[in-house]
Amino acid sequence: MNEYERQFIASSETFSDFSVYINLYNIDSLQDIINLFIKELRNTLEENNLTNLCKILDKKNFHIHGKTIEDILTSKKGDLFYICDHI
């Protein structure tokens, strides 16, 4: 993990504990992070032919609550962030 990468972990009944490191260097918004997270999750599901889980993923509304983009961009290496799909 380099100094610009942070770990994002799914807080989800279906995708719980899926985790990905995202480089914050070209990130401008929380939505950028969420989009990259979903892309990595989808790639993992597709690579493993988990088509039913891909369909479930399409119906999820992922979000980051309790953190701003500034909180994440100024965070320390090793900090963890959760991406949720519950209300």
C-alpha cells in the first residue's frame, strides 16, 4: 500500500468484508470512490462467474456516511473506511 491508498470495506449483508485499496491521488468526490469500489467488486464477481451476485449488485445503493471527501483525503495511511448499502 502506498501513501495515497486507503482501504475501503463493504458493510453489507451480501458483500460484507469485500475490501479494496483505492488510490486517492485522482479522487475528487465520495462518488468517485464508490464508483471505483463498485467497479472492483463487479470485476471480481464477473471473473468468478457470479452472475446472480452481479444482478444483486445492480440493485444496491452504496454510500459512505459519516465521512466527507476532505476527511478521506486528509486521512492517515492505514485508516479504514466503510462503504454501506443499508439505509
